[in-house]
Amino acid sequence: MGASELTVDREPSTGQGTDGRRDLGLRPAPELIDTHCHLADRRLSGRLEAVLARSRAAGVTKWIAASASHDEWDRLLELSTIHEGLHAAFGIHPWYCDRHQAMHLHRLPALLDQAVAVGECGLDFGPKRPAPKLQEHWLRLQLQLAKELAKPVILHAYKSLDRLIAMIEEVPEITGVVHGFAGSRQQAERLIARGFFLGLGTRLLRSGRLKRLVDGLPLHALLIESDAPDQSLHANRLNEPAVLPRILAEVARIRAMESELLALQLNSNAARLFSLETQANGAKA
Ligand SMILES: [Zn+2]
């Protein structure tokens, strides 16, 4: 089990197609949890049944579905009651914070009663985004809400990670995940020291820097995610949770470990953060 050479023949070969589960051999793999996707996104409406069917066929049977803006909340709440395994997170994304008022914030506690996390919230200091001060105002409110309701936060960060870390360090009671993590080793270590998780998505498949970073991080702090319908590997196609086995296979390859064992660890991480029930103890998927 400890000999890393043994895992080499399990590495995905090129031309294997997009179904990473073919690489897992005859044993059934544990079912996977997509810890960050946007299933209430308008771009998926009308095709969600097919997206979820492809997801289940790929072994991804639970989803943490985040919302970006108040206009998604009702649909997401409805989806979370219809689809088993679909867990909602309600929040205000930094891109859209200038479209929100106090009344939207006041609606959040009742929604969060039926949710596993606050989010997606965070900071994005890219061009043409709402003013940083306004973003920080909305993030601070949501971090306080997470603290009051004892819910984890799902965080977005772009060119803002140091500021984001400083803000979460001001609220030591909360935990959460920085989804689509793309920061430095030092930033990763600061987050992990605060009890935060790092979400890994399709960017991992293309970034040598991220692969080297993932090689040295503690497994107990990692999650995998699609961010569907965003972060697609194909220019003209929407991303889907069914991509998750490829991310799992890549982390397993980097860490030279069995995909099944890694999946159990990642499921257990997600279960811990989002208070989910899973087969994390190795029961059959
Ligand atoms: Zn997202």
C-alpha cells in the first residue's frame, strides 16, 4: 500500500476519454461530492436533469450548489428540495454585491436554515468589478452571518487573497473553503492553519504550479470541485460535475495514491466541513 510505484499503472493514459472512473479498475469507487458548483445557474436551466444524470453516471452523486445572487435563491431552494444529494449554499458573490440591498441580507438567515453553507461570497479585485470597499462591506456582513448561524463559508478570491485571509482572521470562529484555490504555498498554509479548506478544480489539470503546490499540502485540507457551469475544459461547452473523476485522478496521480483511498479522504473532508452524512468510513459506495 505504501509503495508509490504500485500506483503508476493506474495513472490515466492519454486517449482514455473523459471518464476517469475507467482508470479505477474493477473495484467500485466511492461516490464523489462536487463541493462547488452552480446548479441554479440560468445557463443550466432546461438541461439540469441531463447534467445530473451524467454526473451520477460518473459517480458524482452529491453536490454543494452555491448561489451568486438573490435572483438564484428561490430556484436553488426548490432544486435542493427536489434533488436528493443537492445541498444549497446561499450568499452574495462579490461580482454582484452592488445589486443587493439590506432586504436581501435580511432574507438570508431563513434561507440558510435550509442550507449547508454561506456562499458564494468573497473578494474579487479584478478589473470592472464592484469597488473593493463595497465588496469588503458585503463580505464582512456574510462572515458575521456565518459566525452567528455557525455555518461554513464558501469563498471566492481573485487578486485578493491576502486581504481575504486578513478578513477571515478577524472572525476566528468561522471555517470554510477558498474554492478554486490558486494562491501561494504560504497563503495555503495560512488558510489551513485557520482551519480552512482549499478547493481544487479543473485549473489543476492545466497548471504545473498548482500541481507542485498540491503535492505538499495536507490531504485533510483538500476538496475537489467542478465550479460548473464555469471553468470548462472546452471553449464551447459548459462545465459539468461529471468532470470530477478527472480531478480526483489528477490529485491521486500527484500524490501517488489510490484514487479510492483519496476519494474516501476527500469525502470525509467535505462531510466534516458541510456536516454531511457520507460513506466516508469505507462502506460500499
Ligand atoms: Zn463559483
